Amino acid sequence: MKDTAIGSAVRSAQDVRETARRLASVREAALSGELPPDAPAGVPRPVIGESWLRAITSGVDPERDRPQHPLSVAELEHRRQASQLTAVLPVLHDGLLAAADAAQQIMVVADAEGRVLWREGSAPVRRLADRLGFDKGADWAEDVVGTNAIGTALVARRPVLVHSAEHFVRTHHPWTCAAAPLHDPRDGRLLGAVDLSGPAHSFHPTTLSLVSTVARLAEGELRLRHHALLERLRSTAAPVLARIGGRALAVDPSGWTAGVTGLAPPDRVALPKAPQAGPLWLPRYGMCTLEPLPGGWLIRIGRAEPAAGPGRVLLDVSGRDGATVTVTGPAGDWAHELSPRHAELLFVLATHHPEGRSAAELAQDLFGDRGRTVTVRAELSRLRRHLAGVLAHRPYRFADGVEVELRLPSRRVRLLPQSSAPAVVAARRG
């Protein structure tokens, strides 16, 4: 029984009831190890049958939900800020929320582990979902709640519809869900899944196609954003590459090539999971040297050079219209414009160089609240994507051996004039 077969069969409330009854009969027969009553039509679809077997192996109780242990508010916020899916929420909203409201459904976005990060849509359906523990922070992985669209799509790595009694756990039978996985177009890595869920009577044959289409649009948006970041890196790297004698590449953090000199450009270079500035052996090129660039890395091909890290950092907060950081290293100088929050962070670190600051101390410096460490860590994670090799952590500080120069406005009262961070306000007062 294919997904399309379910879609074409369920066209009325009576069809919903009849299909649910038949699926319940198939499920009972499958769980008892008996032949389905109307085989072969009673055999579950392969994607569902395989999922049931996994749920049985995982020890999921088919009769009742396992108690949920949702994420804490801080951990939920951390996962949201760290997730690439944050960038495509507008695409998911535009494509699915109106349909979800009209069809008495909810839109759910989960991460690659099956944790629910966002849940929006029909208020009455959200209340129904609350009774199942299907809320933000919940664990909707297949080995926790059995066969369900989110968890099963993450395992199967393809769009999945789970209708009524195809859910492994009986308390989920009044629901129908359709989910599609979301992948990072740069490397194919699984990012999570987007789902439409609602009462079985709200099911429509086109739901799975809609969710699948919007998931592809979201992946397309991620691809466009990646191309834009590569173009930005390319413009920064061009003058650096022009000054280099020999072979070199500029690549983004995932190894995608933005520029080369002295060799044919590869599409991508295989980098370690967590590269660091300095000597590095790469399978295709042998010994190389990695140097940080804003938004990526400069790879010098050939004998590793002893000094690869940046030697000097100039943080310029003297202007009214924004702040910049200029890094001087073996490849020359490059500059990066800072967001207001990143300017505040670097200003605090520059004034506490070289001892650095803990996440709690930075939270107090920026927000007057030592508890906002999740936000601080997320912002520093973003900042380190541009300043790899320049910033260190535990505690957060400029890397060892980096000379830091702070350029201030002529009058202290003009320091980062838009900032309300307690540390900046105190510095303005002198």
C-alpha cells in the first residue's frame, strides 16, 4: 500500500473511519505475529512495516506513550540559535502555516535528533497535541515514540506520511502526520524535518506533496545563502590570493572553494571537522598551512610554514556608523564589518585581554544578566565563523600570541552609541 494509495482512498469522513479501522486491524495482526486478515492488501506499507519493527526492537510500548523529558528552556533556545533551520523559518511559514490553519493542523519543525524546536498553527490542535506531550522541546524520535512522520522521515531520509493506526503507539491513532527531512545542501548533512500534523479527519491527499515541496524550497533557500556567503568570501580572498606567490586556495568552513591561485580550482577540499590554523596534511595536496579568513580559510599548499596564525588585530570602534576588525597575518591584512552585538563582544574581550571572560561574565557585560549564557555562546559561535584562529575559548579571549589594538572615538561618550550593554555604558562614563 503506497502513500499515494492512502491519499486516493481517503476522500471523506467515512473513508477516514474505514481506513483507520482497516489500518488498526493490520497493526493488531502485525503486532501479534499473525497474517494480516486481508493479505496482501492488509500488509503495511514497507516504510511503515520497517518502522514498526524498529519500534519493537527499541522497546516502545505500543499501547501508551513513554513519559516525555522535554528540553529545558535554555537548551531549546541554544538548539534554535545553533540550527541552520532558523534561517528558513520564513520559507516554511509562507509555505505551510496558512494551509495548516485552514486544515486544522499544526506545523512542527524538529532537529536531526527529533527534538521539536518550533510548533505553530491551529490553537485547538495545539491543545490536543499538548495531551500527547507533542510540544516544543519534546523528543519525537522514532525510538522514543514509535512510528511517526517526523521520527520515521529522519530514519528513512525521505518524506513520509503516517495515517491513523499506522502510528505505532495507540494513543497517536487519531492523528495523521506528513513530514519531510531537511538537508544541508553543502554536504547533505541531515538538519531536521518539517511536519504537518492534525486530527485524522483533517487529512488531505495533497498534504505530503505540499510538505515535500516546501522542504525543497527551504533547502533551495539554504543553497542561495551558501552561494551568497561564498561570494562574500571570494571578494575578501581575492586581494589576499593576488599577493601570494605559489599555490593557494580560499575555502569556506565546509571546504567549498571560493578562490584559487596557481592551480585548477576544485569544487571542494576535504577539511577536518574542526580545523585550526597551522600546519595541516590534506589528502589531495599533502602538507599545507591553514590561515583564517573572515568566513573561511586560506590554504597555502606546500611546506608548512612555522607561523600561520594572525599576529595583530585592530578593533576599530571609533566611527559613528559601525565597527570593523582588521586582522594582520602571514597572508596580509583583511577586514570584517561587525554587527552591533559582535562589536560589543569584541570590545569587552579587547578590554580584558589577555585573561578573557567566561560566558557568564560576558552575559553580565552585555545584558546585565549572568544567566543569559546561551545567547552569548550562540553569538560567539557565529563570530568565530568569521574569526577562526583569532578567538579562543575557555575562557573566551583573543588567541595567544595575538597583539590587540583598540581604536576608540575621540570622545568616550561616542563609544558604540547605539549600545545599551552595561560594559559599554560604563566605558562611556570613563
